Amino acid sequence: MSMATVIERPESNEYSSYYGDYVNRVPDGDVLELLAAQADELDELLGGLSDAQARFSFAPGEWSIKEVVGHIVDAERTFAYRVFAFSRGTAGELPSMEQDDCVREAHFDEWDLPEMLEELRLLRQANLIAFLHITPEASLRQGVASGIEVSVRALIYILAGHFQYHIDDLTEKYLPGLAA
């Protein structure tokens, strides 16, 4: 996959402060290279878990590992659609994604973790191909999603930072609990 396209880091006025932590989690460098590596990183982190381990939650009321992965898949779809719509100049406001409702309704603990990880890998590959064709001009386009105005390039950084947030959370809170 050619990585000739460069998606520049968004300015702080291209996204809400709500998303600032996600954008700030993206290190300097090529965001597309980070996106390309993340699915493999998650697979290496979780690929060897048993079904019982993948149902682990570090505290009552917190999502299980499978629910976190399912949420990452949902977010991948949601943010990628927003990138698609805004980069193509689609008018109109896009709805929010109520993450807790989506996780509850999906029943992710009944899903197969290796299949979920493969789905995420395939979604990410398809999204990277699409992102490679976003022009610098299109990356600056903005739209409204969840009542918040955001640029295309900010959405790409938010997607990468959101994924990184969950990798960090799984590493720091979930996996140590499995070892105990």
C-alpha cells in the first residue's frame, strides 16, 4: 500500500476540545502509518486470548475486552463514514453514535474475538485505501457530526487517537487483571 498521501495534523480550531485528547495521542509523523500499524498491534495484544479471557472486565460496570474491541469496530465505521461524507462535500449534519447503546445492543460478548479482530483489520485496510485518495483540499473540508463541527483531517487523527486510547486502556487496565 503506497503511503504517498500526507494528512497534516489538524489545527485546534478544526475539532472540539472534547476530541483534544485523541488528537494529542497521535505522535508526530505520518498518521496513515500509525493507522496501518494499529490493527496489527491490537491483534498482537489480544489475539491469543481465550474466550473466557476476552470476556474479562477490570471492574464492575466496565466493558469486557470483547466489548472494547466491538466498540473500536463501531468507531472505525462511524469515523470513516464521517471522513467519507465530509471529504466528498456531503451537506447536512450526521448523527451521533451512542457508544453505550451500541455496545449493549450488539452483545459483543457472544461474538468470536478472532473474527472481530479480522473485521477490524479489513475495515482499517479499506479505510486506509480511501484515506490515501483524500486531497489536501478535501482534508480541510468540515462538517457537523454529533453537533460538533470537525474537519476531515481532524477526524482521521481522532480515529487514530481513539484507537490508541483503547490500546493503552487495554494494556494498562485490562491485561494486568488477566495476569492476576
